[in-house]
Amino acid sequence: MAFRWRYLDASAATIDGPDERFDDQQEAESWFSDVWPELREAGVDAVVLLDGDEEVYGPMSLQDGT
């Protein structure tokens, strides 16, 4: 399976975001740690990490203090 991120808006609806695929969870998390500020500025409120179609964890808020 490939790891990828699902992007959510403030109402928890899925929205478009970068369609990046990763071989492992560490690679996905490393990429995310570099780009989360840009995602937040683009209107992403939270993310869910997926392994294929299975949720690994989330939603994880991108907002300060939440």
C-alpha cells in the first residue's frame, strides 16, 4: 500500500490537496512536517494519514492550539 494524506476543511469535508504518495509512514510524516504551514494557508484545516484506503490516524488539526 501507499501512504497518503486526506485533507479536510473546517467542516471536516474532504478537499483537494497535493496528491503525494509515499512508500512508508516515516516518509509521509517527514514530507508533511515540511509543508503543513503551506497547507494551512491554502485552507486545509486538518489531515488524516491513510495507508491505501485505511486510516492510520487523524484527523490532526493544523490550527494553533487545537
